[in-house]
Amino acid sequence: NGEARVVFDAKSEVWRNGTTYNVWGEIEGEDKDSAVLLSAHFDSYFSGFQDDNSAIAMMLSIARTLKKTGYRPKHTLRFCAFAAEEWGKINSRYDWSAGAYAEMTQGQNSWRGRMIADINLELPAIAHGKKHYIRSVYEYKHFLRDFLKNPKGFDEYYPEGADVVCPVQTWSDDFSMSVNGIPSLVNEFSSGSFMETHYHSQFDDDTSYDEHIYYFHHRLYLRLLLAFDRCALPPMDFSTRVRRMMRSLKGEIAETPEAAEFFKAAETAEETAEELYDMICAVNGSKQPEERESVAGPVLLDAFKYCEDSFVALDWYEKSVFPHENAQKNIEYMQRAVAALEEGDADGAKCAMVEVDDNSYAEAFARGVTSYFTARALTDTGSWGSGRLTGHVDLFGVMRAVMEKSRDEQADFTFEKEELTVKIAVEKKNLRSLIEAETARLKKLTQKLQGAM
């Protein structure tokens, strides 16, 4: 119940128009036209012991181990230290993970169609909970779950075991790689107390270090690298993404004719994907793979890139979602706002409206500020987030009107309810269009998967 004086030093220096470099090398494989990538980033806030210098050291240690043992890989094994993961693109809403994105769009875009996986490493010298997670693109969930059945040591270091979560998200370089056609994964690091007390602060130093966990991660991800190297074909199960898409379409829109067509197309794609994955597993399990592998691999990677282009959108908090999900959420929260206003609950309506797109700005900032950040997101070019927003609902006027009237117990919210009703109708039309587009893309995906078969 007393007072505390706090000194907050937020000094940050930005060097404009600078150049930074990704650094990479490789161990050449029998197949020079295909590769597996191990990556981490070398820029950091403060000393960045966990984030991400320990990952760079782990990557180099794995490479050195492979060289010292004389291991001869099937695929070329590539190792890349990415720059500009923390902050690298001026005047962009999506200013981080710039090094990985630039590598694929300005540098080694020839890697696309040849790189069967990117194993990205983040904050690996500590456990981030009692259970270990690998965050992956949907297509590798099946393969990774099978892989995690065997590794030893989980009982000692992760008493609750291990699992796979999907999809990859924008907070690390694996997203930049995935949207450019390199199926990627990362050791999940976003949970646990470290992220609350140490992350991006001066406390990220070697006092937060667990040698045993670090060594365990060395062994685990080296084994995963070798597991991918043993695959003749990218072990992709496209049905995982399709099933998640079907589950994500819900609410009143799920009962419409547009949704019926969507589910029909998705079920066909799912069946085709399951059949294709059985064929891939048969090839990867064969001791004498056939010549057609060299053709099938790029075809599978092309199908993956198509999925990333077609089915990966962002919400206004940079979370990866399916294209229809954000509009679906907007409708739900605007309907909640209307219901709250029917009860005269201005605070409830406001709490619902801040969940719609970036309207949390509208509660706290002037129109000029909100418009600036909205425009910057919608017009962003040359970054991993460009063009991945699926629309924008502007509730600034309604929000401010509700906030103004919230002081009046007898307030009439007729105008605000009408405004919200109109915006709901517009967003429902947007949602139907998004579902129709997804349906067409699902049908094309089925054709691509049939081609791979």
C-alpha cells in the first residue's frame, strides 16, 4: 500500500541503412540437389546468452561432431547463422526475422524446392517447462511424433514427455523460412518463467544455464537431423493441415452452402493426402529407393509452398491463422458487443470490440495514431507479413461513442448497435468470399497431391 520509485532505462539505438550478413556453410551430401538445414540467429538483445548465442554454439557443435565422426550424409547438411532476427527492417510492422526472409528472397532462393527441412534452434540451454515441445509446420507433425517415441532421456529432463505443436509462428526465423517454401520447425521456447523474467533483458546471461538440458538438446536435435537425412523424400503428411482447417471453421457460417462445398473439398484433399503419405513412408522405408525420388521431392515441396501461399494468413497480433479465422473471430466479437449494448453494458461492449482486428488502439490512442499503424500494416511490402492480412474492421467511431456514453446510466446505444450490425454484415460477406477462395485452393491442392502420387 506504499509507493515505489522505479527508474526505467529504455535507451535503444538504431543504425539506419546498415547491412548485416547471414553466415552459412555445408557438409556436402551424396545428393547435391537436396539439403537439410540447421539454423539459429546470432543477433541479440544485451548479451543474449539464451537468445540466441547458445543456439549458435549448439549448431556449430553439431556440425563439428558430424565432421569429426566422418559422417557421410545422404542430403547436403547446411548450417546457417541468421542475422537481423531481433530487429532488422526499418519502417515495417513486421521488422523482425528479416535475415531469414532476405536469405530466401534476395539471397539463396535456389534453396527453395531442394531443402526438405529447416531445424531452427532457439534458447536451447534451458528447459521451458516440464514437457518438451517441437513447434512445426503441419506437414511434419506425424513424422515428428513418430520420432519422439524413441529418444531417451525425457523421463529425466522432461517428466511429462514431449509432443509436437503446430503451426510455426512469427516470433522466430522458422516462419520466414516456411512461407518461402522450406518446411521448418523449432524447439518451442515461448512458455515458462524465463519468458516472463529474462527474455530480451539484461538478465539473459549465463546464470540461466542448465548444462544437462543443453547437452540433451544437442543429442536430440542431432538425432532429428540424422532422421531427416535418412529420408529419401520429405516425410510430409498434408492431411494434418487440412483436418485443422476443417476444425477451425465453426459457428453459424459452418451451416451455409459455402461451408458445405468447403468441407467436401477438404475431405477429398484429406483422403488424397493420407494415401500420399503412405506412399512416401513406403519409399522412405525402402532399402533401394527408386529413381523417381529426384522428381517427387521437388513436387512435394512445391505442394508445401502452395499450402503456405494459400492457407497461411495473419491476424493483427502477428499470429498465424487460416484465412477465414480472423473474419470469423471478428464476427463473433462484434456480435458479443451488440449483445452487451442490448443489456446497456458499455464496458462489456468495449471489451469485445478491442478483440476485433487492431481496435485495441482505438481505445487508447487518437485517430491519427490508429490510422498510421493500420495503414503501415496494410501497405507493408517486402516482409514475411506482407499481404497476409485478410481485411480490416474499423471500429474507432463506435468505440469512442460507446466510451463517451458509458458514463450515462440511461444511455441510448441504438446508433452504435446499428453501426455494428452493418459492419457484421460486411464481415460476413468477406468471410464467405474467403471460404470460397479456400475451397478453390483445396481443390487445386488435391490436384497437386495427385500429381505427386
